[in-house]
Amino acid sequence: MAAAEWWEALVAAAAVGGTAGSSTTVVSICVFTAVLCLCLVAGHLLEENKWVNESITALIIGCLIGAIIFLLTKGKQSHILRFDEQLFFIYVLPPIIFNAGFQVKKKQFFHNFMTIMSFGVFGVFISVAIVSAGCYWLFPKVGFGKLDASDYLVSTDLIDNSALGAIFSSTDTVCTLQVINQDETPRLYSLVFGEGVVNDATAVVLFNAIKNLNISHLKGEVVLKVISDFLYLFATSTILGISMSLSTAYVLKALYLGRHSTDREVALMALMAYLSYMLAELLDLSGILTVFFCGIVMSHYAWHNVTASSRITTKHIFATLSFIAETFIFLYVGMDALDIDKWKTSKASFKTSISIFGIIILLVLLGRAAFVYPISILSNNMSGSSERTPITFKHQVVIWWAGLMRGAVSIALAYNQFTFSGVTSDPVHATIITSTIIIVFFTTLVFGFLTRPLISTMLPRHSRALSRGHSTGSNSPNDDFTLPFFSTDEDASGSGIVLEQAKRSISLLLERPVHTVHIYWRKFDDKFMRPIFGGPQSH
Amino acid sequence: MAAAEWWEALVAAAAVGGTAGSSTTVVSICVFTAVLCLCLVAGHLLEENKWVNESITALIIGCLIGAIIFLLTKGKQSHILRFDEQLFFIYVLPPIIFNAGFQVKKKQFFHNFMTIMSFGVFGVFISVAIVSAGCYWLFPKVGFGKLDASDYLVSTDLIDNSALGAIFSSTDTVCTLQVINQDETPRLYSLVFGEGVVNDATAVVLFNAIKNLNISHLKGEVVLKVISDFLYLFATSTILGISMSLSTAYVLKALYLGRHSTDREVALMALMAYLSYMLAELLDLSGILTVFFCGIVMSHYAWHNVTASSRITTKHIFATLSFIAETFIFLYVGMDALDIDKWKTSKASFKTSISIFGIIILLVLLGRAAFVYPISILSNNMSGSSERTPITFKHQVVIWWAGLMRGAVSIALAYNQFTFSGVTSDPVHATIITSTIIIVFFTTLVFGFLTRPLISTMLPRHSRALSRGHSTGSNSPNDDFTLPFFSTDEDASGSGIVLEQAKRSISLLLERPVHTVHIYWRKFDDKFMRPIFGGPQSH
């Protein structure tokens, strides 16, 4: 078979290293670009389908291509690029996160700021704690050894366990967002979207904080250290992102680049956004948070200082880049699933693998449930005022479900912690990598498959229309259907309403500060920020 | 000096290799992105300036940054990235060329097709021959040794000389295009622009043909081989580019991706364009030609099948990418100019360096004059009809001048031929690299500086307005000013007109085929192509 041999030679050469020779890189890029195009078209054709979504399509296509390469090379290879976390963290992740910030509906986001932050930050802390503890406790019971097989301190083991916690706490909400309608359930959408972004950022930041831990100190200090590190990173990264985007806005406004060229405006916005990410990485901050806030602020100020064409172009180009990056990742994971080396290196028996898989899925379900429901209830209690729709039980289920999928960030973090440039010779580490891949596959395919039917059940058109009514009108009789925080349909009775009113009077007191902050911010924005940095002409 | 040491450590580490460690890559990307932003803003501020243009700005800023790094590292380094032709040919060049094809005014381009091709193809052949022969003859006279210092065949020397010819025959017309007004002198603009693109492509193709030569055959056969290789490459690359863009157009039209998402359309167009380039490279064709024709055909069909937002987005994003890529290159060249290693490796004395520089500049001037004037005269003779403005002497001077600047392609080809990943230990090769850098610098700075004044002299508002009149109206009395092909203002006398009329009657016969082809193409396009591949609604 001449074709097979030709392919074999090329792919074998390509596997040696991405940047080694010209032809190898060219082959990889060609195949990847072609397959990306295929994914685009397939995703379009399947868009109306009830069961699949873009992630699933890319995953399956990646898997098929992997299988073809696998057959052509007679079982030696299944992918054409070694996984490179650098590639992921330097080129693929920034556009995704920046676009998330850029496209976020700021009003909804900041309106739900406290709830989103609770989900995205405290939620991840809770989830990491549960998953880590669960792994630490359950793995030895199924005969899966110490995570770090070398003779290091026990504390390394702890770090590896905590790393596992962070890896399996980062969610992938793309799947769910494709199904939820932003106009029908704006608050739910905003919560799921906001949590997805903050969650990614938190998981990465927490992961890095854990990695850099020096555990020769006491355990209590360690926890404090992680938290203070996290807060420091959060604050500095946010400040960096905001100042970068403000300076972009200022330059665009003061120099009015559009006078001569739209291209220059677009280039400047994109480059400054990227620069903010890279600067954060250079200063050992969290690029992901920086670029997210850069995106938010840029769409609030800078975006209004450019020509109409620039506005259209930037909006679409950031979305396109993000879209390509996401497809790229799922494609890669699909190809990687058949990587025979990892399966061979991992010496875990079938039974152990199944147990590990079961444990992780269980911990993921549990870890998420452990914070979604309590925080929702808390949030409902804190802000049961007339202005906001509380998070109904059905919405809580949707939020819980939306965060069950594991995606690109999990994979990238796992490779970062347990491989060296995508290769590992340690059987325990290889097992973790293969488990991560299985988890990503399983959650994306099975949970992803079920998302659309689940949401149709939980939010039928009828009730979706209702929730939309809430967000615009308020205190209408329909409220009763959705207001009670532990509501099922039967709960919408008189007692629920009484309870509700009692809560409201309390929460009104608690809520005042948020409102006050918002009003002052508006004033400040109008009086000082917009004249300097530009912005929409009218509120 | 703490800052200097910190910088030194980072830069020294970065110099080891681009993809080695995380922090090194991050530093390089950060500095480059920041400096790119600086260039953008500086370019904008200096746009109204009579003397400088974007290339010059980028070159000077690059040089300054290089000097700063040079000082900080105490003379050890001047750049932060080793030159990587792969980077250049895989990532930087494709957007530039694709954008050129995408933005070209197709009507003007095809109207002047024969002239542009003569300039861009035959012109380069002539120029390569003159420069190669000149180097071969003159270099030994100034004491500059055999090009290939090793003990190979003499033919290697010949290849190196021919490579020099190709290197110094690729032009950089960006400088001039910024000055010529497309509306005032559409034909001149189209000629300069078209030649610039075709010239780049020809130079690269010819360079590769020369590189791959196996000169154990006879000399006559060699020339034939180069020409047949060239024609084969030209034909196959064009066909590949056209078929890729036609299939994109078909997919966009048949599936109507915009129904769901503009982002998907934009992504598909960009990816298919890039795929065409990479496929061409994979098949050992000329990616540059492929992607150029892909751009032309894509803007003719595919671009009309997408949503209005997609149209705006693609138009600007391709321009932006091209713009960034160009700035990147000049910035790099600026930084590279102070690379002390190359200057040390090159053992040429100051006198020899000056002589080499003088010889090359002379050959460049001569090589270009040797084809611009004859081909212009030929073109005027072939098509002196009422429909077209002939190329006046002043226009010829502008065309000649426009192609004197040497830019990114020259640098990339020189590095490709005479270094191994940007490093060379051969003194002769190092001398060629440094000479190339000097030539690029000199032509971009000095010739670039003079472009605006020269063009204001050659095409004063008054005469520019006239040429514009020609392109729309025809046979007006004003014709006499610009019609005679060797016209200076005094030539516009009676005898000129008589000569002109004689020429016209001849050329009318010669011109018929071009017209006929055009008419048949229109019919074919309307009847078969547009219904399948889409396109503008009306002519």
C-alpha cells in the first residue's frame, strides 16, 4: 500500500516534533486545517439535529480521523501533533476567553455578579476539595496506587490529588449554552455563561497555586496560602486587564485611528488584548482572568470608539477565532483518544480503569451538586426582591447539569501536570491521562447528548416564556410559578408566597448595597470614564 | 544593573530556541506584540508626513529596539527571535499574498493582465539573469570569493549566484502603493500592484526552481528545465488555487452557512484560503501563487455568497492580518540589522562591503531598467487603442522606481539559501546576509524616503487628474499629453499624434484576441459559473 507507507513516513516524522522539519509541520497543518473545515461544514449540517452539537461533532470527527491514521500506520500512531500545552495556553485559550469577555452581556453579568462569583469561585473551591478528598480516600481502595510513584514526600501526593481536583472542576459550558435561549431565559443564560468563564479562570489559577505550593509548612498555612495567592492573583490580574483595555480605549479615542484605516483599529484591539494576556503570563499572573476583564472593558469602552466596520469586524473575528480554537481542541482530544502509547503505558487493569472512571464521575456529580444547590438557595435568599427572578429548582438542575461536561481546560491541565510535552512513562500518570480523556469523552458525548432533551423537559417553551416574562415585567401572578427557590410545580401554593414575602423584606436590606454600588458606578462612569475612554452615546 | 541582567538572562534563554521554554517564548511574544502596537500608533501619527511611511517606521523602531536590547545585553544580542523561514513562509507570507489577491481590483488587473505578467514574469527572468551574471562577473573583481566556500562543484557557485539574482529581483511595492492614488491613476496603480504580487510569486518560484536544480546536465538543458519547471509550477499552482476557492464558493452557496452563523462563514473562508496555501506547499507547488489566485477567485465568487457582516469582516480581517504580517517583517529586519554575530562572521573588509553593496545596488537599478522600459514600450505598441491609457515615460519611471525597494521576501530567501535556521558560520554567506540586510535597509529608507517627492514631481495633481480623465473618457484632446509612449511634455506635438494613429491601426488587430477572450469569459461566467458558484448580482 503506497498511500499507507507514504502517510506512515510523514506521520512518523511529524510525531518526532512539531517544529522539526518543514514537511512534517506542513502535513500536520494541512490535515488539521482540512479537518477543521470538515468540522465546520458538518457542524452546520447537524445544527438542527436534536442530539448532537458542535463539540460532539468535532470529537467524533477527531476520533474517526484518529482511527484512520491508526489503521494507515498499522496501530503505531493516532494523531499528527503531540499535545503541546504551550500551544494551548499561548495560542488557543486566549481567544476563547477574550471572546467570552467581549461578548458577555455586561448588564446581566454585573447584575448577577455576586451569584456568578459565588458559583465560579467558591463553587470551584468546594468542588476541588470534594474531588481531591474523594480521590485521596477512594483511589487506594480500588488498588490505584500513590499518584506520584517516585520516592518524594507524601506532600507531592497531596499536590497531585489537589491537581486532580482542579482538573476535574473546570467545566465546559459551551454544550449547554448552545441549547439555552438567551432571550427566553436571560438570567439562567447569564449565570451558566458567567459561571463557565469564571470557573475556567478559577480552575487554572487554583491549579497553578497548587502546583507552586511548597508544602514544607503546616497544613493550615497551606490553605491560607492558596487562598491569599488566589486573591492576590485575582486582584492583580483584573487590574492589569482593565488598565490594558482602558489604555486601548484611550488611544483609540484620542488618536482616532479610524480616520485613516479600519484595519489599524482592528489590529490594535486584537494586539492589545493578546498583549494583556501575555503580559499577565510574563508577570506570573493569570492571563485568563486578565484577558477576560480586558474583553469586558474593551467592549464597554474601546469598541465604541471605532468605526462601524471595525465594530462589525472585531465582533465577528473574535467570535470566529474562539470558535476555531474550540473546534481545534475537541478535534485534538478526539484524535488523542486512540493514542496507543498512553494506553500501553497505563498498566491499570480494565477493572481498575472502570473503577477509577466511576469514582471520578461520581465525585464530579457530587462535587458540583455540593455547591450549586446551596449557593442557589443562598442567592435566592439574598436577593429575593421584585427585580430579579430567583433561581428555581429547575434552573438549578440546569445549572448543575451545564457544568458536568469536562473539556479542553481539563485536558490541558492534566497534560500540564502529568506529562512532559505530552509524553509520560509513569504508568500512574498515564492512567490519569487516559482517565481524563475518557471522562472528557464520556461527559461530552453522553451528557452532551442528553442536554437538549433534558433542557426541553426542564424548560418547556411554556415555562421558558414565563421566565422571560419575569425578567421584563415583575410581580405578575405568574411569578408564583418560578419564584420559590425549592419550587416544583406543586410548591407554587399560598405558603410559598408567604415565605417569599418574608424573605423579600429581609433581602431588601441586604440588597441595598449592590444597588447603591450600581448607581454610583453609573454616575462615575458617565461623569469621568466615558469622557476619557469613550463609550456608547446613551444609556 | 538588575534590569539589564534580568533582560540578559531572558533574552539569552530566548535566543536558544523559540519553543524551548515557556518564559522565553512569552518574553519574545510580549516584546513583539508591544512593539507592533507601538508601530501601529507611530505609523498612524506619521501617516500625514511627507517623507516616511509604515515600512520605514517599522524598520526604524525595530532598529531602536534592537539597539536597546544590544545595550542592555552589553553587545551580545540585538534580537529576541532567531529568524525562522518556516515562521515566515508558513504564517507570515500567506496572509500578505492572499490579501493582495483578495483586494486586487479584478477588472483593472485582468484588463492589464498581459502587461502585468510581462513585468512580473519576463521582467524577473531578465532581472535575475542580469543580477546573477553581474555578481558572477563583478564579485571576484572586488576580492569577494567564490560564493560557496566548500569544495563542491563549480555549479554550486552558479546556483548560489542565481539564487542571489532571485533574492535581489523580488520587489517590495508597498511603499509606492501608499503614495499612488488608485482613483487618480488606476492603470498605473494596477500595474505597480499587479507587478508587485506576480513578481513576489515569480521570485519565490524561480528561487525554488534554481535551488532544486541538479546541474550535472548541460547548460542549455538547465535553462530549459528552469523554464519548464516554472511553467509547470505556475499552471498547477493556479489550478489548485482556483479549484480550492471555487469549492469554497460552492459550499458557501449550497449550504448557506450564514443562515446560522457569520462566524462559520468567516472561519471557512479563512481556513480554506490557508489550506490552499498549505496544500500547495505539501504538493511542492508554489503556495504563493496558489493563495494569490485563491484570493482573486474567492473575492469574485465566494465573497458574494456570504452575509453582509461576513463581507465586511473578511475584507477587514484579511487586510489587518496582512498589515500585521508586513509590520512584523520590517520590525524583524530592523532588529536583525544589529545582530553582531553576523557582522563578526562576515570577514569582509569595509572596502569590500562597500564594493559589494555598490555592485548590488547598481545591478538592481540596471536589472530593473532593463525590462521596465522595453516591456512598457512593447505594451504600448501592442495596445495603443482608444480604450487604454498607454504607459507614459513618467509612468515608466514610477514603475521602475516602485520596484527598487527590497523587502521581506528578499530577506526570507537570503536566510533560506545562506543560513541554517538563521545561523551561518561561513564568512561568505554571512557577508551575503549582511549585504542583503543593508540593501533592504538602504532601499527601504533612502529610496522609500524619496518616493513621495519623486511621485509628486512625476505625477503632479494636474497630470494625475489628466490620466484619470483618460481612463474614463477617451480620445479627448488631452490624450496627446499622455499617449506617446516616449512622451515628455514636448513630445505631445503633431508628429506624435500621427505616429500614434499609425500604431493604433496595427494594434487594433493585435488587440482583438484579448477583447474576444474577455467577452467570451463574461458570457461563460454569467451562464455557467455564477449560477453554480455565486457572484455579484449584476455586472
